[in-house]
Amino acid sequence: MNLKLKVWRQKNRHSDGGFENVVAQNIPRSASFLEMLDIVNEDLQSEGTEPIHFDSDCREGICGMCSLVINGVPHGPKNGTTTCQLRMWSFEDKSTITIEPFRARPFPVVRDLVTDRSALDRIVQAGAYISVSTGSAPDANSVPIGKIDADMAMDAAACIGCGACVAACKNASAMLFVGAKIAHFAALPQGQPERPQRVLNLVDTMDGEGFGNCTNQYECEAVCPAGISRSVIATMNREYALATFKDIIGTGHSTKVSLGG
């Protein structure tokens, strides 16, 4: 395959960026999208040209590092697929492919296609964990969990934290991501001891990082490679409202209820 790439090039987060035309030649149809970029970079380096900078790690669709917008869609045209899982047979020979980084204020461009998505890490650090000491791990069947709750928790836990939901949303909302973290623990008995404070910490940190609110258009669900349901956003809103009410009762004074806004 021979392709024309329109690639976003930017020296650093403080410089202006722009699209550059790059030729991709002799690309195997079976190659992954990142393997295609590897081949292009080898050609660029042999010509003495700076290679295209992009993120990757596992290349198995589980780490969330391969955050690219391809022809205007985070992770490209295939549903339920990360950039590293996308194969070149999804594109026509001699076509033009536009490649750019995730666009969101909380995701500043580091260089070319690399973005700083550490804002998601800081949200996780604010409370997406269980800190209560529970002793040694119990036997697998000693804590009964209903199938509906178990399935919901597993579905929410499938989030890989790639940030495609943020990149697809016109408001740069992270509510699908945060909702998945909240719904995961809310459905399990292990997540109950810190349940209210966890929700308050996660939502407050999300707001503080500058992510926008949800306006119910659900671009996030459409591009999520893990298939996270938008229902986790409703779960987050309910959990936040309940946690805020408990906080009001506990402190005896009024507090703002933002529901992630």
C-alpha cells in the first residue's frame, strides 16, 4: 500500500504546530497502524528527517497509550479498537489519512502526536482505589456477589484509561472515565467503606483538572475501545448526589452540588 499522511507536527507544548504531508510507501495491508508509522519513521530517519513522535507501549489494546485521532475519530474508524489494533486493510490504497493528537485542554501536546494525559492519573490517585486494610485475600467464593453486580463491575473495570472519550467530546468531558471508576467500586462489597468520599474526591479532582461537563451526546461511548456504557455516567451522578447529601448532613452546612460540572 502507498498512502499520503497528513501528520500533526509540533516541536513542544509551547510552540505552534501544523500538518505536514508525509508519504507512506510499501506498507503491508496486514500491518497495524503503529507498525505503519514505524515503517514511515525508518524511511524518514534514512533521509535524515526527524521521525514522527507518538506514544505506544503494549500494542495489545490494553494499556491505552496509543492515543491518536485518525481521520477525525479517536483510535480510528473501527469500533471497539485501539490504534495499535487497527490494521491497514481498513484503509484504501493511495488514500489520504489525517493523523493528529487527542485534542483537549487537560491533554497538552508534548510533541507531534504525544499528549500529556497525566490528568487522568491524578484523578485515579484522588480515590480510584480501595485503601481499607482487609487482611489476606479471601477465597474466591467466600464473598458472594450477585451476577448483575459482578457483570456491571467487570464491564466498568474494562476501562483502559486511554482518554478517547475526552478527545471525542466537544466539552472534553471525562465523565465516562470517572463514571467507570466509580461504578466499578460501587457495585462491589469491597468498595463500600470509602464509597461517599471516593466519589467526592474523584469528581472534585476531575473538575479541578479542567474537564468539561456531559451534554448527553455520547460521543464518548461511541469511540470507547473497551465498550464502556454511558450508563456509568448516570451511576456517577447518582453516587455524587448521594455523597454530597451525606456530606451536608455530616458537616451541618450547605455545599455546592455540581454533578461533575
